[in-house]
Amino acid sequence: MARDPFTIRVASAQGRVLLLAAVGESVAMAARLSAMSHSRGGQFWPSIANSVSFQNPGGDRLRVGATHYAAAQKQFGGVIRAPGSGPGSRHAKALTIPLGEARRNAWDAADAEDAGYRLFREGDTLFGRRGKTKRAKAVPLFLLRRQVRQKAEPWFPAGAALKAAVAEGIRLYESRNGGIR
């Protein structure tokens, strides 16, 4: 049975939309898995992974990206300044860079106090003492900085990983639709 040109164009456009959706789904999944592979047990990287989505804004285009406030910062690196402006910012005058025990335990200042440290500042360092006397040993817990340069920690698939995700999306489309039409 012969199909008219309009029906063929509609079927072809529908096939492109389904193909782009399969590729978008595959690239978004690869991005989520890549973000999760950076996790060290907290909620930060899972929240980046959960913010990844894809859109087909029309035509032969596809957008895959993340809406997390720090996704681009992690991907490309850059300067972080105090006071912060993102979600969770405490508008502090300085960033607290963990040292020693605070670094090993991934503490912020509140965590150090919860662990029994009384915090005090000397110069650009935040020290902690356990115990009630001034003779208790002071331990440097945080370095105080107005700004730091964060190195890029690329997490979004690129190069061979991106090509593999696109190829997987095409395979997914073919398995759902019996090949490319």
C-alpha cells in the first residue's frame, strides 16, 4: 500500500522525535551515572545526578543538562567567594577550609562543635579545643579564606563517553522500534 507524501513526512518526523528521545535518555543516564561515580557518600553528587534531564526543544536538536546550582562549577571549576549566594549559603564572611580531623570527617564548623570542640579564631585559622581549660591542646580545624579557586571536576560525559552514550541511545531506539526508519 502506497503512502502519501504527508504521511511519510509525519512518520519520519515522529521517528526523529523518538530517536532524539532515546538518545537524550541515554546521554542523561550516562551523565547521572558519571555524577554518582564522584560521590563520596554525601548528598551533593546524588543531588547533581538527580537534576540531570533532557529536552527536545524542536527540530533536530536535543538539550541534556543539569539544573543543580553547582553543576557548572564542578564541571568547569572557578572561584568561590564568601559570602556565598547559593542554596545553603550562610552568608559567612569567610569560607572554612577543613584541616586535619575536620577534613578526614568532612566536618563544617557546626559538626566540629557537635564533636565537642570549642572553636576560636587566631589569624586566618579556626582552632578547636576539647575540654574546659585553656590548657587543653588547641587543634587547627579550619583555614579561613575569602575566596578559593576550585579545580574543575568534570562529570558530564564528553569525547568517547558521550559517543558511547549516543550510540547506546540509537541502539535503544532500534530495539524499541525495529530499526531506523
